Amino acid sequence: MPAYLIGTIDIEDTEAYSLYRSFNPSLVEAAGGKYIIKGKPVAVLEGSDFRSRFVMIEFANEAALKRFYDSAEYSSLRPIREKSSKSSLAVVNTDETASTRTAFQIQEFGEAVELCSVTSPLAEVGHDEVRIQPTLIAVNPVDWKIRDGILAALPFQFPHSLGCEGVGVVEAVGEGVKGFQTGQRVMAHSSLLRGGWFADRVDVPANQCSLVPAQIADEHAASLSVASLTAAQTIGLHEGPIGSALVIGASGAVGSIAVALLNNGDSRVDAICSASNSAYVTALGANVLPPQQAAEQEYDFVLDASGGPAIEAGYRSLAKGGTLVSIVQPVDEVRALENSAKAIRYSVQPNGEQLSRLMAEYDVLPEPRIAALMPLAEVNAALHLSKAGRVRGKILLKP
């Protein structure tokens, strides 16, 4: 719901104030604001608190308004306004649901279970936590796997709100939080047991969040947390240098980022992917090989990012002392040990500090592919699309 910045102003130094007025509209526009009333004269009917002119600017919500007001750009203009005029500013927030949270939840596991919208009062934001108003939310395969009960062995508590990745604006911070403030744009990968992103507000531990660099669009920020952390963490499981690597499923979100990170580390990277994605993976800097040819090579590191029988090429080509990691299927640890190597089944862990470092290297990462942008209310249809596996790229939800 919209929030409004309102102000009454008496201009005392016309020349100085004109400098402020020449820059401010572009800052308002860049922040998504819109002038409703721009410096119109005030005719007072009662009272003596009004100044001679009135301004009213509309923003998408209070978080966006605060993001504008606290920005470095506006902060540099504020002293000019203060020296050249007498003014009073205030915020009018029209969002009547600010004290509630609407989330899509499940009450039990099951393939036929549908997520239902539930509105509940918001508790006070927790110590060391950040409350985020999502702008875009990512759908990941793990979301429908949780719904279906595939991960039922984990200690989920019902009702459970799904969703573990997204981007949004900080609405509030807990007492112990450092490095984040209201109005900032953040991205995060939350723990699976906590979830909560399929909602209009989500509370996330601050150590699982990262500020979003200005050059990264929301569509990309919402798509990068899980994939980039997974790629970086799996590569980090190998002890020692990686002279040669094989990425199975190199055209996917995790596989493509793994190729980029390995290339950036000067590894020789071979890849297994479908014929239709061969040109894309080659452009990332990998040598695309059929599984039987890859099996004849030798690799220090093998990443299985797609599952299926192609992992056999990984076992056969794994060098002595090498590491094979799968993020999608069980591994044969005994078979790897027979070659003095390791085989690891791995699930990504939230890590805001690592995510920040990866975003600082954003220029070396491939641009995420977006398959669909859907309203949050269509979350059940989005999960169906994800499970069907017929989309290429990330499915995003917009609250």
C-alpha cells in the first residue's frame, strides 16, 4: 500500500533552494516516487502551524519512502533545504496491514496438499533478525519436495510457510542487528526449517542476509542466493587446488555458476549437458563432452548438479585424492574411497557473509535465466510448474 511523504515549506533563500529543487525530482523518480502535490501555495483555514507551500510525494510503501529519505544522495541534499528554508516533513502510511503477515502455508505433507493463505499478527522482530518486505520470491525444487513430504525426516513444525529465497526491502531490524537498516535492499537464502518467504513479510536471521549491490536487478538478486552459495560451497569441499573439473548439469542455475567460479579460479572445466544447451555452456567457458568421453578423462573435482546416470562418468574419471559432490542424489562413498577419493552428498547452507563476497564478484557470474514471473497468489501453480520440470530458468513470485 502507498506511503506519502508530506511537507510544508517556507522558502527563505530562493537561489539556494532552487539548487535543491533542481536535483530532488530526479532522486524521487529514481526511488519510484511520484509527486502528487509539488510546492503549491497553502491557504490556511484554521491554526497557525502551516507554512506557505505544501508538497506530497507518493511511494510504493513506507520501506521505499525510507529508502529514499535515508539514501546517501538525498542526505547530501538535505542540508541545502535546511539552510535555505524552514520546513516540516512527515510520513503517512496507508498500509493498514502493517501489523499482520499473510503467508502461504501447509498444515501437513502430501503431493495433493495446496498452500493456503493465512493472515496472522506480526510478533516483534527477533533479536539479530531482519524483517523483509519481499519484492520478488524465488521458487526452488526443494519447496515442492518439502510439501510432498520427501524431506519429512527433518523436524518441520506445522503450520509451515514455504520459501527459502528472495529479495526485498528491510522493514525493521532486531536490537542486535548490525550492518542493516530500514529501507535497504537485501537478498537472502533462509534455512529450510525456517522457510517463510512465500509471504508479504519474512523474518530472516541477519547472518543469512546480504545487501544487494546497486547494479543487480531484483530479478537477478532473487535468483542468485541459493545457486551461487551451492556452487561456491560444493567447490569449497575439495581440499587443495583444482586443476581440472567436471560439471554435470552445467546449464542449470548451480552448474552454470560453478563453471564460472571454476573458470575464474583458472581450472580446466569440462561439462556434461543436453545438446540443446551446448552452445550456452560453451559460451560460459566449459568444454562440452558426452558422458562416455568425460569418463575417459581425469578430474580433481566433479559436481553432479542434475542427477541421473551421468554421475557414472564422474566416478570413472575421479582422480586419486579427488572430490565428487552431488546436490541431487545419493553418492557411493565406498566406491570413491577405493580410489582414495571422496564422494559427498551436499545441501546448501545459508551464509550471508559468503553471499556478500559472491555478490562482490557478480561480474564473473552468468546472468540468471528467468522462466516465469507470477503473482504470489498463484504459488500452487508455480510449484506445479517447478515439479513438472518443463521450465528453463527460475520461477519468481511477486507479492
